[in-house]
Amino acid sequence: MCLSTVYLTSNGQVEKIMQDVAKMESKDDGFILENLFGENKFIKGQLKKVDFIQDNSVILEDNP
């Protein structure tokens, strides 16, 4: 099973948004994240990087 951790970068700061993300859907100006336990969160931002090889991470960048 491939679960990811989603981070948001803003003004040079990196914040962990959600762990164990199983589903990510693009919506308007951001993304709906859903973790393994069915918890949902909407994050405004744009996709910056996805890395499933090194650390299963998704990096979003805050919209200016």
C-alpha cells in the first residue's frame, strides 16, 4: 500500500498537513486530501513535487 505525507510550503516554511494520505483530488484552487481513516481536508495550493521513491511525499505550494 502506498500512503503519502502531504506538506505545504509557504514563505520558505514547510508544514506537515496530513499523514497516511490515500486519496488526493484536485478541486478549484487546491486539493481535497483523504487519509486512510476517511478524514478529509481541503488545502489551497498548487502541486510542486511528488516523490513516491524516496519518502512517499507530496509537496504543495501555497498560492500567492
